Amino acid sequence: MQSVVSVADRILVVEDEPMVAEVVERYLRRDGYEVSVVHDGKSALEAIEATQPDLIVLDVMLPGIDGLEICRRVRSRTATPVIMLTARGEEADKLVGLEIGADDYVTKPFSPKELAARVKTVLRRAGKAGHPPGEVLRFGDLRINAVTRTVSNARGDVQLTAREFDLLNYLARNAGQVFGRSQLLSVVWDFEFPGDESTVTVHMRRLRTKVELDPSRPRHLKTVWGVGYKFEP
């Protein structure tokens, strides 16, 4: 049965291998998305500007401007979700992609079904509030609004990606409870497939640099060595 997807769900696929791009496009169209495909970095930037996609599937290795630079430029201007495609063995590129704000990654060779599931999950999490209206968490100068999906601290508004917000929101709403990385992957990332626990580590590091006034001595986002992480209210 075909999934029911809003016509506003526009996916831009940036992939220089025609066969891979064709398969990805076919699977995403089958799920009801509006899909555009480009094959190089320059065309990707032009398409992003022209179409304002709801999600970008972005290969790391591209002719001209590579995927990491494109992700960096996208993230400097918008919170549009980005799923990066990395070849097996490109561990460094994967971690850099997460550091600069990619929401998820899929390693080649991959199952198109897995990618489609990741797209659905990332879009769902980017668009849902997930908590009752009017509910705002306050921890000193830190404010977390689940309805508007906004965060502020003593320095002002904090710009988070959809995944960063979900991670912070989940930990804050379960303040004091310790979660292992595998637990967070399951709950926050909603992985239907095994995930790399370093994903959580990278996102926590990014969150601290944005949320904490002194990331080297975090007030709220604590590491529990050998176990995982917790939010200290």
C-alpha cells in the first residue's frame, strides 16, 4: 500500500551515480514524495535555492563542490533535514557530516527500503511537536518549547537541527535519568535498523556547544562515564 504523504514533502536527491540516483528516486516516488535529482554540487546549490526542499539526500563524494561543503552551507542558512550517503570506509566523512549538522546518514551499499524508512523518520521528527500545547520547560535561563520547537538560553535563541532538538527535548523531559547511547538511538533516532552509537556522541558534542554557556563544563548535558548521558535540571 502506498504511504500517504503531504504534497509539501519535496525531496532533493544529490547523487552522481546515475543508477543509484534512479533507484533512490524510484523508491521515494513510490512512497508519494515529490523528488528532484541532480548530479553535482553546483546544481545541488542551485536546486536548493530554487525549490526549497523539505529534505535533502546528499552524497558525500560529488563532482565540484562535495557533499560536506553543501551540508555546511545548507546548515548555515536553514534547518532543512539532510541525510548523507557515505561509502563504506568513509568513517571520517561520516563524523564530519554529523559535526556540521547532518541529521542522519546511510552507508553505501544500502537498501533503498532502509533509506526510505530513514527519510520518513527524519521528516516526521522534523515536523512534529510531540508534546501538549503550551508546555515549556524552564531550567534557569534555558527554555525548551516543544510546541514551537525552539530553544533559548542566556545568550538568546539557540538554532538547533531537528535531531538536536529531539535529543535535547527527550533528555530534558526525562531529567535525571541516564540513557545509554543505544537507548537514545532507538528512542530519538527511531532506528528501524542498527545505528552507529558515535552518532549520539557527535550530536551531544554539538548540543553542548550550542546550549551550554561553558561547553567544557556543562551544566545540564552530563556524561555518565561508561553508561551514557543525562540531563541535569
